[in-house]
Amino acid sequence: MLVELNTSPLSDSRILVVDDDLSTRLMLVKILQKEGYEVLQAPDGAAALELLRPGRMPDLVLLDVVMPELDGFDVCKHIRQQKLTMPIVMLTGLDDVSAIDQAFGCGATDFITKPINWPLLIRRVRYSLRTYRMTCALDQVRVMQKEAQEVAQLGFFEWRPSCGRLDWSTGLLELFSLPTDIGHKGVNGYLERVSLTDREQVHQHLERVAAGHLEKATYAHGFSAGDNERYVRVIARRTAADSILCVLQDITDFYQARQTVDFQRRHDNLTQLYNRSSFYSRVDEALAGDGSCAVLSIDIDRFHMINETFGQGEGDKVLQLFSLRLQAATQGFYSLARLSGDEFALLIADLDDVEGLAAWVEQLQLRLGEAYDIADQPVFIETSIGIALGPEHSTEASHLISAAVQARLVAKKAGGSRFKIFDESCQQDYARQLYIESELRHVLQRRELKLFYQPQLDLKTGTVVGVEALIRWQHPEMGLVSPVEFIPIAEQMELIHGIGYWVAEEGIRQAKAWHDQGMPLRVGINLSARQFSDEMLADKLSRMLKDSALPPALLDVEITESVAMDNPEQALFMLRKLQDLGVSLALDDFGTGYSSLEYLQKFAVDYIKIDRAFVSNLITNPADQGIVRAVLGIAESLGSRVIAEGVETEAELQLLSSLGCDEIQGYLIGRPMPASEIPAVIAQYTHNESRTIIHETSL
């Protein structure tokens, strides 16, 4: 810190002259004024003290010693008692040493004997003022330095190695709340407070500076200050042959902030596990070793249902609890990471027993699958785990982790808390899935999706009364891609909403076209679980119906039994909103799930569709006949119509008709076909009393 010291005699300096001798006082005033000073004068001590007030405080006092009542010594004492620091020059005719000692003892700065040597007086005054100014400036520097040290949290100590002496500055003692007798311990008093992990290194730094091998050393270390652990930055410099000055700065806040930032950079904020980049680094380190390692890719199955049912806050709670169980199961021996939303990873750096790993993973899945208390109710989850072994499956971290992910996707398709160790079949399956994922992102823009329609026949009237819209993907290279393959991927990628609403809009458009051509067909569209959970579903369908002017009754919204029963209360709320639109509702794949008759009655759907699994063996299996009869009885009691899917033979048609089934759908009536072929089917059943069955062989 540089401070300019003004040592020139300024003309605005104010001097107080105190002398009971008028002639001497006037002479002093005249000479001082001639030098350019502002002069105040007082005839005695009491008057002098009256002039000492803020705003008019003198810069120097010329004070006669011998005065009546209040002599110069007493005035000097009063001035110093008021904590005033201006220089006081005593004027005295006394030349004995005791008088001089008494003057300095009262706080005098200097003295001049009478008779006065006037040239000497001017120089003594000038010197005293200059010295005072320098002292004030230095005091200001000290204050500023002290404040700067407090702001910067700085302090210092001086170490003299030859005598073992170490002197701590007052500021340093205060900064770290250190005992005043710490200096008695020498350099050991300092080293004792350095953290154990840093102590040897700090000692070496000091010794190298003391030996002259280093002019300056800069280092940082943990520092014990009272009951608190601090972190300091130190600059140790040789200032003399036997003197080392060490400046310490408390950088605890900065260090902790940096540690926090560094932790956040390497860890997941929600679970505090490693993040993706840190985990990749850990896998790289494991692969660099000589032994084997294993990477586990762990995914929570159908996690989106937890978020949709309980909200994201509770979903985050599940992720945190899940991570805690992972940590408890691994006991800190393995590296854990959260790679994305509900995708976790685990690294076993030293693997010596693959068979034992499989058994351990089974136990891990059981532990992870135990109930979680969410919103005051138990929630059970399933996990899919993929395992890749290094260096067997790859010697690169990214490839090894990718292999684990591929294996997990295969395990996920099998369902039910499965795990899979990577093999070639995983690679082939995953390559196609990656390609499908990439192509699905552009499927709507490229207009590669098409709707095929499968007719539905009313068994009482013998006429086609409706169709089910079935999506197909006509890819230029893969050909016709089954929805069974690409719809689950679209759901995982959150593309199902766009695809689902395209199906709805296209189905409504086609239904309106048929309606305007005199063919009022009911068009059924299927809703996925993700789409059915969209709060804006009813509003979007309502807008589509209004824009197309299609009678709402010609739109049939189909949901599967499992979707409806996954969250019955939410399903009931959404179904009522759809019923308010005037559309018809169908419960698809009935009998394959776990329907509750209580909720089935509340749902009040217009159609119940019997799954083809119960129709394919209907002729030969009495159990399936019993199930169909039961469904027909339930539907009749609920006032719902029944549509049997997968009808392929005339015998199945006749039996279903005799049992009282309302409508059928299947290859017997027609395969899924383009919209342009539906009018021919309608015409065939309208004009052919014998109900000749059309077999579509072109699709």
C-alpha cells in the first residue's frame, strides 16, 4: 500500500500560542503569522483549554511553562487526557534537567528555552509540524493496513530459526483466536496447528526458505483455529539472513466454495452420487489397471408412472431413497453414479468372481425392490440391470458403459426385475434400436407414418359399423416397421405424444371424409399410457373435433385395461372428461389384466373388446368359452357392447354370434388396410345378403 506523505509546511496550519507575558505572546504571533501560519493566542492555561474545540483544533501548541493558576505542565496534562495528539512545544526559562523531564512526562513533544532564539524557534516549529504530519500519515497507513488485513483476513508471524523464536502479529492472533502464549512454542506452535496431511510438506517449505534454497514459498494448508478448522494460504519469504516472514491469509470461505463447486461439477445434485463425466473417469482408471472390472447399468422400470401419479417432488424422493439403498448395499466399496433421470451405474473396479457377481446382483435387485414409503403409502419398484465386463467386452470406458446399457435394454424387455450380462445378441438388438431412435425423430416431418384400418362387423345387422385405426411406419430402408417395435421406443423418447396426436388428427380427418361420402363409420384410435395421462388430452381432442366438424359419436377412444387400472382414479377422471365430449369409449384387451368390477362399473365404457387370446382357441377350449360368456354377461349388466378381436374363422363367428357378441373384428372380415379399400368392404357387406367374407391378401 502506497500513501503519499505531505511533509511541506502548509499555510493553513493552525498554531495556538499560550503565554501570560503579553510582549512575548505578541512577538510569537507576529513571527508565526509572517511564516504563513494561522495563529490563535491565549493569555493563560484556562483560556487555552477553552480554545481546544472541534473545528478549530490547532495543529501545534506553543505553551509557556510558568503561568499563574494553571501552569504549562497542567495544561499539557489536560490536553493529553483529552486524547489529543498534536505536538506541544514548551517554552521555559528553566534549564534544569528535572523541568525538562517533567515536560516530557506530561506529554510535551519538544521544548525551547527562554530567551527565545527566534530562527531556531521557526525551525523547531516546522520540524514538529512535519514530524506530526508524518506520524498522522503513518497512523493512517496503520489503520488502513489493519482494516485491509481484516477485510482480506491477513496476519503474519516472523520466525528466526537460529534462536527458535517465532513472533505472531496481534492481528493474526485475533484472526484465528489463538492464545497469546503460542509464541513460546516457536515454530512447533505453528506446525501443531497445520493439518496432519499437510504438516510434513509445510515443514519442508519452511526449511528450504530458511536454508536459502528458496527466496519465497507459497503454499496452502488446513489450520486448526480454536474449535474451528480453517484453510489458509501462506507466503513465506526470507527478509534477512535469520528472519523468515510468513503472511497467512484465511481463505476458508473461498476454499469451501471451490470445494462445493468442484463437488457439484463431479456429482449429481439430487443424489450426491458421481455424475456421468466423473463415472467415465472412474471406469477409465479401472480399465487402466491389470485386473478385471464390471460396469452395471441400472434403470428403474416405469419410473415415469411414479412422477405422473405422485408428482415430481415425490419422484425425486424415490430417486434419493434409491441412491441411499445403492450406497448401503455397496458399503462404499464401489463407485456409484446417476447418469440420467432414473438411470444409475455401478463400477466394481476389482472383479474376481463373475458367478458371485450374478448372485450378488440378484440380492441387490431384491433389496432395491423393497417398499418405498411415498405419500404415506408403500410403493414397489422393479429394476433392469445390464452388466458389462472389462476388459472382456471393451477396454474403453464409453464402449464398456454402452455395452452395459445395451444389456440393460435387453433385460428391460424381458421385464420383472431382470439382469443381463452383455453378449453379441445385445449388440445387434441395440444397434437396430439406436437406428430406430434416430429415425423416429424425423418420422412426422418425413410423413412416413400411415394409418391402416381394420373393419368391425355388427353381427346383428351384418354391416360394417366401424374401423380401428392402426398405425404403420413405412420406412424407406427398413420397410414396414411394426408398431410393436417402435411404439415402446417412442414412449421412452417422449415422442409418443406427437405420434399419438397425429393418429387422432388423421383418424378424425378420415372419419369426416367417410361421413361426407355417406359412410358414417365409427373410427377407433388407441391411446398410450403417456398420452392418456396428458391433462390436455380432452381439450386437444375437442379442438380437433370442432375443426373437422365430425360428429363426436363417430370417434371411438380406446385404452387398454392395464392403462385404465394402473391408476383407476385418474382414469375415471379422464374418461368422464372424454365422455363429456360425446365420443365413445372402448376398453381394449379386456381379460388380460386385472380389472376391478367396481371400477369397471364406474368407467361406464361403451365397448368392451375381448382380446384375441380368448378367441383363437374359442372353438376347442371350454375355459375360453366360459371367459367369453362371463365378459358378455358383465357387459350386458353394464349396458356396454362387446367387440371380439382376432376372429379368423366362420366357426368362431357363428359361436360368438350364438353367445350374443355384438361385433367382431379380425382377418375373417378383413386385415388392416388403407382407407381407400374400406368402401369396398362396406359395399360387399351391404349388398351381399350371404355375407361373403372378404380376404385381403395384398397387405
